Amino acid sequence: MTEPGKNNDRPLLLLVATGMRTYREYLLRSISQDFRVHLLHSAEPSWEREFIDSWTVLPSTLDGPAMARAALAVRQRQPADGVLCWDEARILATSYIAEALGLRNGDPAVVWRLRDKAQTRAALAGAGVAQPQSIPVSTVAEAVAAAGRIGYPVILKPRGLGASLGVVRADDAAQVARHFAFTRDTRAPDPVVYSSDEPVLVEECVTGEEISIDSVVQDGKVAPLFIARKVVGYPPYAEEIGHYVSAADPLHADPDLMQALQDTHTALGFLDGWTHTEFMLTERGPRLIEVNGRLGGDMIPYLGMLATGIDPGRAAAAVACGRPPHLTPSRSQAAGIRFFYVSQENTTITAAGFDTGRLPGAIVQAVVVAAPGATVSPPPKGTVWGRIAFAIAVADTPQQCQVALDEAGAALHVESA
């Protein structure tokens, strides 16, 4: 379907799904200023209509070949310049569209190499990229044996999830046995199915500060944009409870990190698009944790935009269409986000809100995401979906953001049944 009266002079971008409005509207709003957007979705658009020119409703946006056929039908009416997706579960299906239309990032084998963390590890090991030792396993006995070969402590990680879902540290064989089912059975809303019967990775536990780097890649050359310092909580689990991005982060000038970033993409054969790459900064140098072929979650690209002025939506759309993105910073600040949780499992929220009078000036957003009547839990049961609210701060330094976010947490009021 097409909305009448739209300007047809801008490039046409095919967009697969949108995600939650709270977390992704900023991207679509920016993209719509420079691009016409045709949305491929599994439901009629609602809030998206303000920002899109046309749409196709499909039974599923996880079926790559079916979406490719739908995209070919769209092309019969109007040529498409690029295709974009920021949903981890759908980036593989999206690559089938790009392949069928001859667009950028159109190699499903490359995208699957990023989605399947065991394939990622194998490709990087073959290229000599520094990373934790990793062994795929299918049973508790195999996991205990693998941990024995690697040496404790180890990390148990699902083969194909994101956002640290199912990730847990084990300090001995008993903990491996106790946590194995948690890692194996953790599910995302859209399950990933592997032909392999080895769904769990047992990995060397490397320690240090964990970061993520959001980058654009064109013709194989990586341009890092936003470096986020990750805040992890709820040990031994690895719940991501916050992030800080600074335009002046000295890691941008770290030659070892920048070389590791480029070598990682070269080894994986990723030539065009946006990536979210995670490293652990260890005493022996950066160690690659994982690579995701999409924009970062947790509003990290939004933090980057607040800190630097670089617009991630426009940049990602430009790269998808093979056009030069605008990557010149227009400001130099720091931005941070913190997610808030209840303290007890199975808490039913009756009311929640921030006392706006107690929020400091550095807080630019304070949002409650748990609706009244929702029953939520903290990690590990709650994970990403256990979050009840978040706040975003902008200041001159990450330390100032941290102070403001502490005050925002104190201003959050939660009532439960």
C-alpha cells in the first residue's frame, strides 16, 4: 500500500520491521527526512505511518525467500536503492532481499556467519584475530569437559542470541552443570534455529572493561562512530544495565583496538552495512567478544548522536544505499543510559513514574516502559524484558552522566501489588 502525496525524489529504502517505538522511533524519524521508506512488516503500520511512504504486510518477516519475493514485487512498481534492518532476528532474512535485488549487504552466508557465534569464532580463529577460546557443546557432560580443557572460570553463552541473553559465568564444574540449562533454554521472542546440535558455547572468561563499537562499513573499510562503555550487573549473569558514550573517548585513537576492529570485519567478509562489535579490553589487549550485523540496541546509537551529533539513522540508510554517509561530528559531549528493574521476582506493577521535580538538568529522557498490571522480574528471570524504566543523561563527561543517572534512579517511584 502507498500513501498519496509523498515526495518521490528521494532514494527508496526498504526497511524490515521497526521494533518498539520507544527504542527505535528516533531512527525512522531521521531516515524519513532524506529517504522514502517502504516498510516490510508483519502487521499494519501504526505509529510508523508518519515516517513511511508505503508498506507491505507479510505473514512473517523471518522468511527470507518470501520477503525477497515481496521486495521484487515492490521493485516492479519502483526501484529500490537499499534495504535496512536493525532487528537481530531479521538481519539474515533481510540479506535475502539484498541478494535478490542486487543491493549492498546481500550475502546471506556472511550475515549468517555473524548470527552464528560458532561460525564467527571459527572464522576469526582462522584469521588469527585475538578472542577467547570457544568450544561448542550440546550436553552438560560436553560442557564440563570443554571447561576443563579451557580452564576455569568459563562463560556459557547461547550460540545465537544477543543482548547478553543466557550468558553466565561458571567457576567450577558444579556451576557449569547448574547453569547449562539456563543458557541452553534461554529464548528470544523470535527463536533462531540452527542445523547444528551444539547450541551452547563454552568460552574462556576474559576480564577487563567491556565496550561496544558501532561502525559503518563500506567496501570493506570500517569507520568506527560510537564507542560505548558497558555497565554489566547481576553477576554471575551479564545483564547490560547501562552504557556511556563520549565523543572524546581516547579509545578512538587506540591503534590496537582499531586494527582489531578492521581485522575482525575482514576475516568475516563483511563489506557493507552497519555493525555493532563488542570487545573486552584485557591486560593483553582487546579480545573480540562478538559482532552483530546491525545497529546497536539499548539506544546506544542514540547516545552516540547526542554525544557527537552524527545521525545514525541517516548514516545507516546512506550506507545501505551505497551513498557516502555524513560522519562529521557537530558536538563533543558524553551521554549515558541506565535501565531500572524491580528488586523481587514476579512483581506486579500498579504504578510507576519519575518525580520530575527531582530530575537534574542533565537528564534528557526519563521513560517508564512497564505498563500498569505488568508482572516483571529482575535478572536472570527478567533480563531485557524485566526492565521497568530507563533514563538518559547528557553532560560534559561520563562521570557527570553517572551522577545524574543516580539521581534519576532515586527519583523513580514504583508501586506494586
